[in-house]
Amino acid sequence: NHYISLGKLNMDEFAMGGSTENSALAKTSNPWNADCVPGGSSGGSAAAVSSGSAIWALGSDTGGSIRQPASFCGVVGLKPTYGNVSRYGLIAFASSLDQIGPITRDVTDAALVLNAISGHDAKDSTSIPGARVDYTTALVNDVKNLKIGVPKEFFGEGLNSEVRKAMEEAIETYKKLGAEIVEVSLPNSKYALSAYYIIALAEASSNLARYDGVSYGMRVPADNLVDMSTKTRTEGFGPEVQRRILLGTYVLSAGYYDAYYLKALKVRRLIKNEFDEAFSKVDLILTPTAPNTSYKFGEKANDPLAMYLEDICTVPANLAGIPGISIPAGMSSNNLPIGLQLLGPAMGEETLLRAAFTFEQARPDCQLVAPTGEVSL
Ligand code: GLN
């Protein structure tokens, strides 16, 4: 299992964002509509695979950054279980949430890439020990004995009506294929976004402290240490990264630690317990990947909260450490892809792949080839 990395792709700076508009380098368009964002933060990866420029790519998913751009670009994105893929060599954003995974054209390729990148690595202390798994054995076209949970909290107000319709059709597809659909409840998921944006930012402020101009990273010279460090950090980091460092430092500071950070950790545990409870009844959980399809450049760039809200369906999996996959589930009337998310229990990647593969076989109408894909694969 060896592969050669052919290049680097665009992304939001330090993986902070949901549209790749926070990139420090360049603009990446959505191959389906050049006026629209590719999603983020791994937007370059999703756009490259969607347009046929790459067969597969890696993404990093701290709060949805594999699944959401995959959904916006009409490709497959798999966030593995926390610890299933080594983060050795990954630049840390939020260490208790970050996970690497594949972005591919189809589910078979997702299994193949996962085979190559998963498994224990002594160089990452959070890597899960155990024998390697051959994920291609999970590519079975059958969901007959599977119970799929549908959490009502993910289908509330704010969900785009076309996304909702595509989810209803997907549920019908699974029913027809013999899966049992069960309503489940994840009441604490309404707090997931708030908990995520406290925990992720707290960890980011700590991880990014090393970019001080002294021992690590770039340096902007100045006459004294304080000026040098200040200049390095204000000139080196973009506005979103600076915002997150400030917020993260705030929630960790004495007096606010208990009120924000500790509370968020408690909420995180409740969310994890709720998933454990749900997975004692069902094999998988089905939700939209994002409440909306892609949007125009600039539409949310100046409104961080609006951008953060788009992460509502993906962040719970990172807080709970569980795997999730986004697969294409149709198109909106304005010709933008819609993504379906399947979540599984920790190390449940095989069940995810099996259910995703079965959907892919049953719904060729959802298998998309972006219009700009001149390169045939
Ligand atoms: N959009 C989320 C954020 O901005 C997720 C980012 C990620 O998964 N890297 O934090």
C-alpha cells in the first residue's frame, strides 16, 4: 500500500473555514458553477476530484471539511473514526477533532484510499492500535439487515427544501432496498455547533501559539521581541485565523474557562453519550451533509456566524469521534450537488462504506460528472 503524492491543493488557511475563501493563496471555484464556492476547508481537494483533475485527494476534517466540500462538489468524502488515520505530518488545527480522510469520485475509491492511509502508526500517539482492515471487503451491495436511524433534529427549520426532498428520496431508496428506517433523537445536537466553536478555537489558539517567530514558522523582523512576535502574528495570520486565536484565548482565560471551555467539554460528552445510545438501536444514522447547497462567493464571507451555521450537520461527528461519509444524493434546481451524510459508531467505517456503496449502485441518477470535467478518468 504505497502511493505517490502528486501535489498540494488549495484550502482555507489552517483549515479554518467552510468555503475556501479564507485561503491565503488563491481562489478555488466550484466545478459545477464557477460563481459558487467549492465548500471548505478542503475545497481544492473536492474541486480537483469533481472536475476530474485528480482521481482522489486527501482532506482534513475537524468539523466537516472533508464531507461538506465533497457534498458541495458532488463527490464522496469520508471522515474516518478519530484515530483511524495517522495525523503524523498534518498541521494541527484542533487536535481532539482533526482527522484525515479521502475525497473520491465513488465509494470504491474511498475504500481503496482508506486502505492505503488507515491503520496504526507509532508516530501518532492518538492512532488506534490494531490490525489493518481491508475496506474493499465492505463494498457489498446489500443493506437488508441494516437499521438506519433518522434524527429529527437534523430535519428542522433552516433545512433547504430541496435538500430535504433529496433526503426523503434517499430514505425511500433505502427502504426499498430492505433497510429498516427508525426515527432516533439526538436532542443535544442543538448545542453541538456552540460546543464545537469553543473547543476547536481553544485548541487552535494553543496549537498556533508555536508560530511566534522565534522557534517555528515565519518571522517578521523588528527591533525587540514583543514587536517581532506581534508583527509576525498579525502579518502572518489572516483575519479568520486571528479571530479564532482571539476567541480561543478568551474561552481558555482564567474566569471564562469554567463558563465556556469546561461547559463545552461537558456538552461534548453528552453528545457522545447520545450517539452511543442511538447506535445501540441502529447501525447508521442518515442526515443531510449540509443544510444548503453551495453558494456564491462573498455571500457568507463577511458574516462568520452565517458561515459557521453551515457546519451544523457535520460537527457532531467530530465531537463524538465517529466516522461519517458524504455521498452525492441529487441536484438542486439551480444545478448544484446535494450531499447525503451517513454516520456510524466508532470504527464503523465498513458499515458506512457498505451502505454508501449500495446507495450508489441503486441510484445512478446521483452519480455526477461535473460539467468542467474534460479529463476523462
Ligand atoms: N467549517 C469548520 C470550521 O470552520 C470546519 C473546518 C474543518 O473541518 N477543518 O471550523
